[in-house]
Amino acid sequence: MWHKISFRLLKHELKRGELTIMALAIILSVTAVLSLSIFSDRLQAGLTERSSEFLAADRVLSSRRDIPQEWLEQAGQMNLKTSWKVVFNSMAFADENMTLVDIKAVSDGYPLRGQLEIADEPFGQGYVAEGLPAEGEAWVASQLFQALQLDIGDDIEVGNSSFKVTKVVTYEPDVGFSVFTDSPNVIIRHSQLEETGLIQPGSRVRFNVLMAGDNSDITAYEDWLLPRLNDDTHSWRSIEDGDSPLSRSLNRAERFMMLASLLGVVLAATAVAVAAQRYCQRNYDVVAIFKTLGASRQQIRRIFLLHLLLLTAASVAVGMALGWAIQYVVIEWVAQKLDATLPQAGWQPYALAGATGVISAVMFTLYPLFRLVSIPPLRVLHRQLTAGNAVRWLQWVLSGGTIYALLVIYSQQWWLSTALFAGGAVAAVILLGLGRLFISASRKAGMQAGSSWRLAMAGLQRRAAANSVQMLSFSTAIMLLLLVIVLRNDLLEDWKRQLPADAPNYFAINIAEDNVDDMQSMFERENIPSTDLYPIVPGRLTHINGEKLEDEVTKEERDEEVSDEDASENDGREGIGRELSLTWRDSLPPNNELTAGEWWGDNAEPQVSVELNVSERLDIKVGDELRFNLGGEEFTVPVTSLRKADWNTLQPNFYMIFNTSTLEDFPATYITSFRLDEERKSDLYELFKPFPQASLIDLDAMIDQIREVIGQVSLAIVFVLVLVIIAGALVLVAQVQASMEERQKELVILRTLGAPGKLLSRSITYEFLVLGAISGLIATLAMEISLFILQNQVFNMTPVIHWKLWLLGPAFGAVVVAVLGRLSCYRLIQRNTAQLIRKLT
Amino acid sequence: MLIQAQQLEKTVDTSEGPLQILQPINVSINAGDTVAIVGASGSGKSTLLSLLAGLDLASSGEVLIENEKLSELDEEQRAKVRADKVGFIFQSFLLVPSLSALENVMLPAELAGHKGAEKEARELLAKVGLEDRWHHYPNQLSGGEQQRVAIARAFVGQPKILFADEPTGNLDAKTGGKVEELLFDLNKDYGTTLIVVTHDQRLAKRCQRVLQMDAGQLSEAAQDVA
Ligand SMILES: Nc1ncnc2c1ncn2[C@@H]1O[C@H](COP(=O)(O)OP(=O)(O)O)[C@@H](O)[C@H]1O
Ligand SMILES: [Mg+2]
């Protein structure tokens, strides 16, 4: 029987629109979460796919020693594609010329992600390579043609072997950002590695196995492989712990997406809670009547639980369909805009969205429902009787626990969830207090104003308890909105700063000392923006404060450790314990920042300035004595300053900078980076003909790739912004709806007392204006605080205060809340008194 | 003896300390009686009604319905007693706004799990003259019509006792008179025990017994008719 009653009630309530807001809230939350998570899932998959190109693989296994062939075979059996990439330094000879090159011995399949591009002449137009050089052939970088005076078809000798140069390599996906410390690349086949005779015990070789495949296969292989790895010799890398600024940007993007989902969930939960509360309150009388007529608690519980479940199921289904449709449309649009297809999402977003809908619907309605069931039948005689507040804590436990659980599900990070949750709770309490304060302040101010204002402020105060809760959600919505806007701007700014339009797109290295002046004047004459030319003297750091750094054998291990650490840090991975690129200068390089000590200026005493990361790694402080060995000549200098270098700029950066008098007598080569616009690229060969010794490294391809990824991320952020705006608006409407009953009653009384319609409609507008403005103000404050924490803790950005928003926030809040409030109350004001009274009874 | 109140007292806690709403009350009501409770507003009539119907619990004393002590029943069991034996009519009608007239009338029978609730409800609606308004919702009905629906609902399932708290209090004299007629007509048909709280002298006069409530004290009024 009870289910008949339940269906009947549900049908009528649906028809009467009583459940619309609640259904909309659930639909919205499911829609938002689903579209957002599918979208970010697909986008992330797309980003990862693109970024995997920077590794040329999904995972890379690296080692200083050879890697067992059976590990590759196992990977093959587990459906992974594999390819060798063995990298080492060697001298290359052609006729009388010789130069240091990077040999890259690769096997079929390389690159597993991304594409290798080649050209038929040095600095020529590149095209995608099909396959690899044939046996006995080598593909080499453009700059090698200058250094070795080569032509296509000439032979170069490497170790015991000779290779015929058949193509020019113009783009390798996995060159990384530390190129300027590297030598030009020579690509040969892995099968010919052995006959070069260069792979000897103790030679400095990095063996890499590239792997690519489905995520599940990779995970399965990882389970097999990881226990077999030796921490000291092996490193296992994915793009997430790659060392490029791109991978760091990608990480930020991921965190941003995750945060956006969290914001969406909290908003949706707020809407559901507000709607559920109102729904249950509206049913207090119904339950009292039911109980008076002899209904048992169980019957009532079943009747309303069934409502809830039916409503939830229907709303979740609608939400799923809508969410899917939205992401489909948006993705189509993005794909068209970016001219790229994004991989399909897995089942997780659907599970996540469904779970979010069900969990927030059930958990946030449980307490109001609990109260509803406990309404005493006596309410039929005493209308003021409501359910006891004895289990108030249950509400806090339920909603708090739910939000926390959702946080954990979304972020999959305990500490972040706990921090956000605790912060949110503290903030909520403070905001509630602030809201009360503002309301009573505006009430006082209202007493001095005209009658509409007075009425508005009185209304605001009368509903103070409800209003401060409303304000909390208005504030949250506005705050999230501001947060998204600001974060988006700051993130984009941050990224743009990393890659300004005039970012250098070439490095020139190995510049002879005699050529420095000529090259500088060439840059000036040709109007090519460039950095200073920095001298490079190779040298080793051997002692710190007289303490010898480890000898050769153990130093080997130290290299291992340092380079692995470097992999997740900055470039210059081959930095310490072995050859370092040392330089000298009178002035602090641009984009460097002194963090300790003082810059030397004119001081001619020998001294050195150390880069911050290195100083931390080696525990070097100002005043320490460092001993260097430069080609056999040793000297000791004090550290007089520590510097922070910006590794994201495409400029030469150095771990060790000496003052001029210390190093200037050592033989040096020079390095610079410069920008050459697209249309002038064909001049490059001519421009650099006078400097045959110099080598050029083209960064444009890499920069383009980064730009594209940033473009995708920006689009995603716009999408998130739109969703948060819609979600926020719905919460506002739900809130206004929740106060409607009371407003109607008031309006009837005031109308009956003869208050003119204009006065009433104005006072409603003013009330919403003030409510919105206060919410906006609180939101701005909360936004600044959370932004400060976020930027400090999550995004590693420098926090700034956004003064403009202190105006924008309140104004925005006032306008939006007033418009939404007025629209929701439109019918109320239009109705005449008789209709209103009728509706109330 | 259908209903008995023995030393029934009600005290509530207010901000100014405990307030005794009902002095010890002793009253017995026989099956088939019609009893009016009259008295000034705030004298405790509704409170007494709520105790007799088991909507609320007494502070001390006892209510027995068919010799069953309400104080020994829990809330669920008292609900069961109401479902089986009691009907209600209120001053403010108290129809379920999201159910139609017919569904409102069916409600008690359905909650009690009776079969044939709809047929019975339709018959009762016909008796109160609203058979063609069955699909209307409370907000589509006038006050008098709503109270007629409430009367139909009160008789559904043939309760032994009917409690009415100022059933005509919200209605104008003419409509009130019509509602009153209906109430007594149906009561006669069904042979229900009627306990009605009222300000309406005329209504009170139609009852066999009139009880006077004065500041929580109940006494038999003079015009007791045999
Ligand atoms: N729960 C309560 N708390 C405080 N006062 C109450 C409560 N219930 C009833 N009263 C008071 O008891 C008195 C009797 O109420 P009631 O029985 O409704 O009177 P009547 O129905 O005769 O008008 C009133 O003054 C009312 O305010
Ligand atoms: Mg009363």
C-alpha cells in the first residue's frame, strides 16, 4: 500500500514542481561532474599522449648498465611495444675534422610516441621519417654538417665503425630541454652498437628501453618489473616525473582539473542539501497528518525514501545523458579547433558521476529525512512543533563526512582532502560569523534609509539565520567563480611568462672566443634578439671545505644518484661530480635572483656564486670553500652568493658563476640563445657561415608543442568556468526558492496592510542586492585567502592580491543575486493578494 | 466504557517555569456518545483532545481506550490505535495538499492496509456531496468543501471515535451550518462516538453531553441531556 501512496505523492509533487529544484540540483551535479570528468579525462589522456612524445614513449627504463633482453621480451609478451635507445658521447671524425657528438643508437619502433622528422639537407624543411636509418647509415643533426664540414652522402667515423650520412635530423621528440649542454646528435641502429666498440665496461653510456601500451598493460608490467629493479642503477620514468617545463605545466593542469571537479561537487552538494531541506520542511505537515491518521514511522520512512530513490535514479539518468551530450559537443568543438582527436574516456567518469549523484542525494537528504520522520503528530494542533534538534550533530557528521569522502574520492590524496576540508570548515564558521555581522550592520544602516530600504534590511535581519546560511552558499559560489577566473588568469600568465612570444628559439653553442665580437655585432646588425654570450669553461668540483668528493668508483654511483634526481628536478642532469659548465660574469644574469650573500661587482678576489638547487643538493652555504679542477689546474674559491635561476626560460643557465678575474684566462667556448623569426629561417645558413665552429640547436618545434598543449588546457579551463557559473547560478536559485514560502507570507501581510506594490518589489530587490553584495565581499575575502594557500601549496606560484576583485566581487554578487532573486520572485510580486492568500492556505 | 480519563494532568515547561495546562481530569465517555467540549480559547480543550487521541502523552494520569492504557503503548502502537479506531477533523482542515480529494479520503484506509479503500472513499465523497470533485486538489476547493472532504476522510474505515477540533471555526456561519449537518448526519449513520471541541453554542446543543473547560479544569455543563 505504502508504495502506492508514495508514487501518488511523488507524481503530484513532480507535477506541482515541488521537486524540480532538487531534481535539477542532482541532474546538475551529475551533468557537471560527468561532462567535466569525461572532458578532463579525455583531455588529460590527450595531453599525456602528446606529452608522452617528449619521452618518445609512455615509460622509459634507464640504466647505466645493459638491460636484460628478457625484460624487453616480457614487456612484449605483456602487449607493450618496446624500443632501445642507448645514448653516449663520442668523438666523430670526418676527414681531418672531429667533434664531440651524442650517439643515439635506437631500434625499430623508435620513437614509440611522437615522430622523428628528417630533411634532405642541413636546416632544410623537415618531414616525418618512415622508419630508421638503414644498417651502415646515420642520420645526423644539422649543426654537425657545419662542425664536420659534411655533405649528404659523406662518411663519418665513430669508434671502429663508419656510417654514411643519409639524412638530416630536424626534430626528435625526446631531445628534452637540456639540449644546450649536449652535443649534436647522431642516430644509428642499435644493432650496430656493438661493432663500434664504444660500449666498454666503465664507459659512460645510458641504456634506455622505451615502452608504450595501454595503461592496464603498463600497470601490469610495472607490477612485474618494479620488484626486479635496483634503485641504484635503474630509473623508471613516466611523463609525470619528466623534467621538462611542459610536464610541470601538465601537472598543474591536472591539479587544476581536479580542483575544478571538487568545486563542482561542493556546489552541487550545496544545491542538493538546500533543496532537500526545503522539500522536507514542506512535508512536515504532511507527515504530521499521516501520523495522526495512524501511519507508522516505518510507513513514512518507506514512503519518503522511495521518493528520494526514484527522484535520484531519474535525475542521475537525465544527468548522465545531459553530461555525455555536453562533453560530446564540447569535445567536437575542441577537436575541430585543435585539429586533433582526443582519446575516449574510460568507465570511471560515469561511475564517479553516478556515485556523486547518488551519494550527495542520499547523504544530504538523510538528515532532513530523519527529522521529517520524527515530526510529532501533535504538530497538527501546534504548528510550531518541529522535529527535535537532538541529533543535530548527525547533520554535521553526515554532510561533513560526505564532503570529505567525496574530496578523497576526487583527489585521491589524503593530505590534500584533509587540508581542504579543515580549511573549508574553519572558513565556513568564520564566514557565517562575518555574514551575521554584516547583516546586523546593514540593518542599522537601513534604519536611516527610505522605507523600501528599511523594509529590505528588516527582511534581511529577520531571516538572519537562513540568510547567513544562504550567504555562505552565495559566497561559496561567487568565491569559486572568482577562484576559477583568477586561477585561470594566473596560470595562463605564468605559462605565458615562461614562453613569451619572443622566447629564444635557437641556441648557439661551441662559439669560438675569436668569434664572440663578430657574432654579437652580427646579432645587432641583423636585429636578432639574443642573450649575452656566456663563456663556458669545463671543470670539476672536487672538494667542499677541503672534504674530497667521492673518488672515481663511488663517484660513479654518485652520478647515478644525482642524475636520477635531476630527472625530476632541473636540467643539467650531468652536472655535478663530473664535468660542469663553468662561466664568468661581472653582473648577475637576467632572470637570476640572489638568495644569499652578495654579488661581487668590482671585487677581483676569486669567488663563486652557486645556483640554489645545487647548493641545496650538495649542502653548500655562503662562505664554504669550493675546490675546482679545470683541465688539471686546481684552485679554491669561497662561495660568496647563492642564486635562484629561472630554469623555465630558454636561456643559458649555470650552476657555478665565477667573477671575471678568476676564470678569464682559461680557454673557453661561448654559448647564447637568440630568436629568429619564422620567415628569416632560410637566412640561418648564411648568417652562421662565418662561424663554422658554432653549433645551432632549433627549439621551435618543441615550443610549438608546448603552445599547443597550453592551448588545450586553456580551453579546458574556459569550459570549467562556464560549468561553475551555471552550477553557481543554480545554487542561487535553489536558495531563493527556499526562502519563497516565508516571503509569500510576508508579502501577503504587507499587501493586506496596504503596502504599494512598488515598495514591495523595490524592497525585495534591495534585499537581494545587499545579500549579494555582502556575499560578494565575503567571497572575495575567502577567495584571496584560499588563493594564497593554493598558490603557495599546490601550484607553486607567487601569490598576489587582486585589488580589482574587491570591487568586482561585491558588484558581481549584488547584480547576479538581485537579478536571479528578482526573476525567481517575479511571479510572487505579480500575483495579487487574493491569489497569494489562496496559495498559502 | 469506550474512553476513560483518570487523574489526567498535563504540565509543560515554559521559559517561566512549568505551566499546568490541565488540572487532574476524570471523565468517561460511552460508545455512541456525542460529547461537546466548550470553553474559552486557551483553556486547554485542544490539549485534552490530543491526550485522549494519544497524539501526546500526559504528564500524569491515564487515558484508556477500550480499556487499553495509552501510557503503556509506544508511539507506534498508539499510531496503530489511531489507525484502527480514531478519526479526526481539524479547524484548519489539514488535507494533504499534494493529494487529490479522493486520495485524501482514501489515505487512512490505505495506511491501515484496508482493501477496497477507493470504493469506500468514493461513497463517502458522494455522501458529503463532492463526488464530482474527487480529482480536485485542496487548493482548488473552498474552505467548506475542504472541510467536507476532511469529514469524509474522518469516517473512512468506520472509526469508533471521531475527534473534531473546532470543525466550523474557520468557516462562515452558513457554511459552518452545512458542515455541521453533514457531521451529525454521518455520525448518526455510522454510530460513531463523537467528541467535538467547539465555540459554537448551536453545535454544542446538538450533543448529548457538554463538558465545560475552565483554565484546565473540566466540569459537566448544566444542560446535560439524558
Ligand atoms: N507545548 C506547549 N508549550 C507551552 N504552552 C502550551 C503548550 N501547549 C499548549 N500550551 C498552552 O496551553 C494552553 C491551552 O492550549 P489549548 O489546549 O490549545 O487551548 P484551547 O484549545 O482551549 O484554545 C494555551 O495557553 C497554550 O498556549
Ligand atoms: Mg484549540
